[in-house]
Amino acid sequence: MDKKRIAILCLLALALSLFSSCADDSAGSLSELDTTAKNTQVFTDDEEEGTTAPTYSGGTGSPILINESWLSNYALSYTYEENGQSSNLTEHRCEGIYTAKEETSGALTCFLQSGDDVEEYVLNPQTKTGTHSVLSDQSLASITPGFLKIARVDAAFPTLANVELQGEESVAGRPAKKYTQSAYNTAGLLTAYAFVWIDEEYGFASKCRVYNLSGSVNVSWELKSLTVGGVTEESIGFSTDGYEITEQDTSE
């Protein structure tokens, strides 16, 4: 099953380790944060000899109240950028079907519940071709949405020593708490900086921007819209009509 994931989900999986190194231009460039960063260095190796960690003001936040009830029925859109490559993505999900689409190319992946199996279609609208495979003994509930692959946050995130609450802002018209997070190597040197916005209702990272020390954005994403409820198979309108479909074997 893992070998047959769609291209979109594979791309987003590259950011799974994001929150060990996360930053945002709304609070200034990294160079403007250098003084603060140097004054709040944290040594990540507790057994490192000959070093002491300065007092750090982070880690005082309350755990996130995560609510993933929205995942059963929703429509959302978001932007994702990595190393200068940007994508606009949409997802729709309801009982029995989940679709993910890259808007620029139109590439679409659909997962359909079929008895005890999940059918996976990957469609290329430019060539009118696609593939079909069956994920045996699988449940649609086990298919993690692409957005959640990058946006899921551990409940303890605000309590980490290198995380500080900056205030409250709105993302896609939704209230969010804005945090900064710094990442250091075992020598106590800053390696990356990030700004992370946590949705107050559901507890996912609705926006994030990760900077390296040169001031460039390595990874970023931002929720553009979210509608919970009201999605049906009819409103999604998935169809393979007009496509040449190739069967793929997932037994390997």
C-alpha cells in the first residue's frame, strides 16, 4: 500500500519532520531575530559535557486541545511550498470517498471504500489517462489526508522549551494562536527558525513558514479555506469517464 501513494501525498510527507525546525516574514527576517536567538540558545543534548543551557522563556504554554472530528466530512484548500516549488491543493472527504487535487496540473487522486477494500484512482487530466489499484483489507479511515500529514501537531507543542506564544491571528478567517519555534544543534547553534499558527478550534497547524539561516523559506503552507460538513459523493462528482485506466498490482 505505501508504495502506491499518490504524488501529492508523497510530496507532503517530506515535511513530516518539520516541527523540529520551523520561521515567518511577518515578524521580520532571520537576521533581525539573530540577537534574540543568540540570547535564547538551547542545548538539545542533555549529556553534552562542558556546556550549560541559558535560561529560556519558552515552554510555558498550555497543551493543544486537538479535535479531529472534522476529518470525516470536509472540503479544504491550501498552498504548499518547498524549496521554491509551490502547489495549490484541494481536498474533499465524506463517508466512502476522499479526493486530493493539485489545481495547477489538475492531477487528481481518489480513494473509494469498496466493501473491505479501498480502491485508488490516480488521474492525469492532461493525457486523459489514469491508474487503478485495490488496497486490500483497508479502511478509508486509515488513509491520512495530505493536509493532515503536514499540519498535525503534537498536543504538547506549546510546552516545548524552544516554543513561544506570539499572540493571536486569523488564518483563512479562523482564529489561530501564533508561535515561534527555534531549532538548535548539539553545540547550541541556531539551525532554523519558524512561525507556526495553530487553529484554535481543531488544533492543527493552519499555517507555517520555516526559514534557514540564509533567510530563505525551506517549507511553508497556509490554509486558504475550510468547510466542515455538507460534503457528499454527489457534490464531489468523481468520475473516470473519458479516461484510459491502467490496472496496477498492489500485492508486492
